Amino acid sequence: MTIYEDHGAIGELVTIKLTAWIFRQGYAVDWDDRTAKIFARRVMLDPTLDVQAIVNSLLDVGYLDRSTYERTGKLTSRGIQ
């Protein structure tokens, strides 16, 4: 299972833009529904796009660290840190 298979090209675009956004914030970013909407607007995506579904897929495949997200609500990964 890949992000492209599940979400198409928009999934890959969200992955790239989200990674860059996390790097600009430091090493992690607080993540909730409101932040997902802000992120979608800032990267000029359709605000109705289910960004959280893509984030969940990134957590499922291990691109983002699920343990940290569940404990702190922050998106990060070992590769980002």
C-alpha cells in the first residue's frame, strides 16, 4: 500500500507539502482538525479535501510517528527529527 495507491497524486502532493511545513515549524507540528484546515488553505488545496485521511495513511505506513501523534497530538517522524 502506498499513498499514491490510496489517494492518488494529491496524496503525494500533501505528503511533500506537509513534510516541508513540518520542517518550517521546526521538527514537529501540533495537529488537529483546525490545523488540517489551515494547512489545506495555506498550501492552496481544496479546504474540503480530507487531509486527515491522508495523514492517517501516513501514520499507517510509518511515514509519520503514530506513537508521538497519539501521545502529544504532534506530527513528526524519526527522519524529520
